[in-house]
Amino acid sequence: MGVSSSHLSKAEVQEILGITSFGLWRLVRKYDDFPQPTQPPHGSARAFGDKKPAEEVWDGTQLYRWAARTPEFSHRGALLARPLPEEVAPGRWGGYKDTTRGPASDWHTAVGTIRFVHNDDSQTATKVATALAEAGNPDGVRTVCALYGDIGITGPALVATDVTRPRIEYEARWGVAATLAGHELPWWPHLLRLPHVIRQWQPGAATTIAKVPSNDNEVLLRRVAANTIFESSSHLAATHMANQIRNERTDNIRHENETFGETEHPVIIAAEPDTTDHPLPTNGDRKTLKSGWHRLALSNHADAVAALEVAVGREPALLPYGAVTEVPALSANIAERWARRLTMCDPTAAHAVLARGDSPDAFFVDPLTDMPVLRTSDQDRKPLWRFYAPLSLPAGGAELASVVLHHTVWVTTSDGHVHPAPCTPSAHLWWGDGWGDRPSEAATVVNTLLDNLGATVNLDKHWMAPKGLTALFNDEHKQGSELTRSTLLHARMTPPRQR
């Protein structure tokens, strides 16, 4: 979350500190550490053509914290940044209050009521404090604290806002708030900050054991796993990924609790995840999982589309597709030769994910590799082909005849076919000077296919590609350049020249 920025005009600085314009002039000269003014934030409204110098402003958080630590103005500065008295009477717990950002707990302390909102969304403290101020602050709250989303020196980091200055946020220390409360303060892990869970805590209460809530992806995958329209292998694939998600969420909660519940901090971990069935099984046979995802990719059911989008983001290696590739749909080039063999078809889930929200002109499949293809337009409304690169090519006894460089790497074979070069889902194939990087991925693919046209490419160690091939692809070849088999073989066996 972090502390949101605020800026104060000269008049606002004077009002906060209770001084006149002349007093501000004297203050700057009296205190060497008085915050320096700055220019208004970028985007502040000014009249068009106004050439007058912009009025100086002060960083609200910086000014407010300076006042808190300066004896002359500490009573006007940030409440929880002021020095604590030597002896602090313990506070008492004041129960829960509903806010626009969820339930908040009140603590009645020696400096007034502090309201804790267990939320780390941006501007939570400001918005809750503003709502209180606008309602006349019926509960007499002095300060609103929200979570920063990180850990500080004395416990979870806090963002505070005093109700009298709701626009100014500042970072507060958990240890200071706990000292004022006179009690260790409760903290809930992110996924268990649920109203019904938070409301179960009060001083002396046992730690709540709470069921880990499902996220949208898990709900979707379990719906797919229960839908009889899909085959059993798809049920297994969806269940496997749903179980992965549940296990990760449970482990994340446990890790958060370990991190934020360090013993030297005055923190009470108020909720733990229910681990009765943890971990759920995720040891499915990989061949079966891949088959299940392939069948979902061929479906035209809306849930199959949504499930495939989850799989693409989480574990694309389970899908039978390589990297998404785009090339212009122009005539008289290598891509046009390839496009002649495409077969028009009804869209599948794989096509729908490939479309990325566009409205394609038509849907196709490559009959030799089974790769989904669509024809759409780029941002300039020029036609283009978008397709998944294959993971491997059909060999049938043929060999690589040449490589053509046209917006990606293309392979021509000795039996007269043209294919996009195979590529793994997370890589891309290119050539030329990559601003210091070298096109070793393309070199690795070509090196593999020179020996076995039907091999499945592996780019895990692409930097180990033959140096001569890498050097060849590092040259700035023109679009449409063709590199023959003999050229490629010669480059593979020839060390690159020193430049």
C-alpha cells in the first residue's frame, strides 16, 4: 500500500503550525531541519499560457512528522509520531466498528481512540478518517491506522491518519500503537482478513482456525472438474491445478504468519489456515494432465476457455502449444506459402485464448502441426496472422532444407513444406543485434533441427548453442533472407570471427 502523497500550500502550513506568514519566515531561519518547499506535483492545474512561477508547496507527510518531533510544535504534529511520555496508562479494547474498508477495531488509549482498519489497500486510512470527519466523528476517534503491507522495525508497518488532518498520511510504528493500547495487537494474514474471521478475536481469545477461501481461478477449475461435458482426463487436469492453487494459498498464509509473527514484536497472529487436508494431491501423471488440457483446448465451452487462460498463465508447458507469434498477412512471402495449406474451422477454446479479446476475421488450423491460427488486424488495421508456434515439426523422413527470416524464423523442409520454427511457450525467436543480447534461442532451435527435424526443442540452456550459429543469427539479416542448410552447417562448425 504505502503512504499516499499530500501537498500543503503556504497557507495550510501556517494553519497547521498556528503561525503567521512572518512566523513562517522566522521558522525557516530558526530550524535548520525545517522541510524545504518544493514545486507543485506534476499535473497540477494551471491556466494555459500562465508564465507566473508556480507557488511552492510542502510535502504534507514530511511537514507533519517534523512538527511531531519538534517540541515547539509537537502538539500540532502527527499524533503517533510524537514522543511518548515516560509512563503510559494502558488502554482498553473498544470492540469493532464497520467501515467502508471492512471491520475495524478500536483501542481507547491515553492519547485518545485509535481505530485499526485491517486492510492494506491504497488510501484506506485517509478514506476512513475522511468519512469520520464528514460524519462529525461520533466515536471520537483521534487516529485511523491501516496496514502498510510490509513489516517494520517493531512489527507490521502501519499507515496512520489523524482525523483532524485526514488528507495527510504518515507511517506509524506498531510498537508505539501497542504501547498505547497496553496490549499485543492482533494481525491477520492477507487471505484471512475476512469480516467473520476478524470479529472472532478479542483480548484473550484463541487463534481462529479458518478455512482458506477459494479464489476465482480455483472455483472455475473445480467447476470444470465437476462438469460431465468434459472428459475424465480434463477433470483430472483441472483438479490438479485447482489443488495447486489451494496448496499455494495455504502455504502463503503460513509463510506470512511466520514472517509477521516474530516473537520480539508485540503481535498476536489472530488466524491460522485450516490444514486438515493440506496438502491436496498434485502428483498427477504428466502425460494424462497434458492430454486433459489438450482436450479442453479443443472444446468450444466457455468454461474451457476460462480454464485454458488460467493454464496459460500458470503452467503453459502443460499445453501443446509454443509461443504466440504474429506476422503480417501479406502476399508473396514465406508466410503466404504456409498460409495456403491452413484449413478454416470453427473456433476452439485455444482460438479464443489466442484472440486476446480481438475480433478475428477467421479461424484456421494447420493440418500438419494442429496449431490454431487466426487472421486479425494490428493497431493500424493491417492484416496479420497470429498463431501458436509448434513444439515440434512432423518429420516423416525429411530434413531441414533452409531457414527463412521473416518476422520470425521459418523452416523449409526437403519434402517441400514450410513451417514456423518450433519454440517453447516462454521463448521467442529473433535475429540481429538485440542491444547486447544474442539470438541463441534461434541458434539452438536450428542446431536441433539440423540433426533431427522432428525433435522437440528445449531452450533451457540456449546460451550453450554453437557459437558459429549464434554469430550467424546475430547478423542484421533483411526480412525474407534465406539461409540454406549448407550455410547453417558451415556456421555451426566454424568459430565466429573476432570483431
